Amino acid sequence: MLSTDKIRVKCIAMGLLKVQRSKTAICLVLMGGFVGMCDGNPPPVSTPVPAAQSVFQTQTMIKPTTPTIDNSSLSKQTAAPSPEISPPDIPPLAQCSLGVGLRRETVPILLKYRETPGMVMSASLQIAETVFPELKDWIRAIGAPSLSELEKKAKRARENNIPYEALAYGIETLPTTPTEEWNDLIGSTQKARELSDQYGKSLMMGPGLRLMDENMDAYQPMGARSDIWVFQTQMIQKNYPPGEEYRAEVEQVVKQIKSGNPDIQVWAQITLPPGREPNAQEWLAYRESIVDLVDGTFIGVYSWGRADSRILLNTIDEIFASACGLE
């Protein structure tokens, strides 16, 4: 039998309930429709982040295809084990569904827009311990670029009673991810699935788009093992302005991710390009091109420490205010 909470979330997802928020209460109303990260104080960044880097550093269906990647562990790990702890329900998406990385610089903005739930990702348990309790209706994720680091953080988060919904695995082709992990994408994703189940959390994946471009057959089995996928559109932004061509490229990626799991939440990271002054209206134009294709959009910032932080924060604030209708 489903718990009251699971029935509540299922009804919201089916369009039978609507969440109404006020400063003093949260109520449910029947209706006909529906509803990077950096540890501690981040060091200055001296060079642009490579396009292949994971998003965690900082809906037309197609017929599934059989993956052809030679992953030695795939035959041994064909399905996720029964979870030791039931994963928490992912909060229902509401209002503007924006995401941003949790850093000391972004704390004031997140608290300012706490009543417009979206996604927040953090690699810093110290900051998450303070801020996550204030973002109760958000999808709160704790992330790391390697399985060993992800396990350490999950253990520490449990010990410190930090509330969060997802473990974010940012597998990438950089020294922060062991070579054997990104050489075995499906096997590594399976291990991350098992780890998430062990701690009763949803699994969020965020591999670099270039890495996936080189391993497109892995989309289906990786998506089948995941609950949320955040993919960066930085490389697509480099080739196309906001509009139909950008939309077509994003739609293709969304189809590939969902081919293994139609119910997976897909979020697109739209980057504030490094090397030039950020432009909120340009970012919003990219979002408008794809907002109906994805479950949410994530603000990617690769220029902390190099660009004027006040300009970056003003841009992020403008994006939230405009996308959430609070201007």
C-alpha cells in the first residue's frame, strides 16, 4: 500500500493536486492540471572549464537501441538491487524550476527565492548543512566526481543529519574521476545506483556532453539506472544562438536520455559563457527555446574567481526574477 506521502506526490504528478504555498502554510488543492559546486571557500579559477567537464563541477520518444559499448561489468550488473532504504519522493516541480550550484556567493539568492522551488547542488557539506534545511521543497543534491568521494559524502551527510534528496554523480574525463570509472560508464552508473539505494536517495547523473557524444550507446542503460539527469548545453550554445537549431539539438539529447527511462527527470544546464560579460536576457532566450522539452533548467557558471562576482550574482538574480515572474 502506498504511503500518504507517495499518494500525495503521485496525485500532484498526475495533475490532480496543486501545491499552494504561503509564508505560514503549505496546502493541497484539487485541480484539473499539474503542477559548480565547490567545497568550502572556492579557489580562484584561472582557466576556462573544458567543455567535457561534468555539470557537477561547478519529451517525443524513440525506440530504445541495444547498447554496443564493451563494458566488462555490464553482464554482471544488469539491474539495480532492491534498495535497503526506500528513496525519498522527488519534490514535485513547481513554478519556475530553476537550478543553481550552492556556493557561499549564491546563498543569499537561494534564500531570497526559497519559495520558488527548483534544484540546488552542492559539493560542500559544510554549506549544505546550513542552507539545505531552508530549502525544504527543493531538489537538494550532494555531488562528487568519483564514486569514493560520493560515498564519503553520503556517509558524512547521514552522520550530520543533512536533509537532501539526491546523490549527484559527476563522472568526467578529468583527474578528479578515476580513469576506470569513465572507461566503464554503465558499470560506474550501476555502482552509483547501488550507493544511492543504500542511502535511500535518488540518483542524479551529470556526465559531460562530450563524453556522452563519444559513448552515445550508453545513454539508454545509464538513463535506465538514474532518476534525474542534468546535461550541459555549453557545446550546443557555442554552435547555435537561441532558437530552433539549438532546440533541435537539445531535443535530440533529451530523447536519448529518456530512451532508457521515460520517467527520468531531465534538466538542461544553460551556461553563462566564460570569457565575456554574462547576459541574463540571452540566457533566458536559450531557456525559452527549450523550456517545454525539459523538467527544469540549471544555471551553469564557469567563471567564478575570474569574472566580477557582483555582475554574476546580479545576472543570476535577474534570471530568477524573470523566470519566476517576480520582476
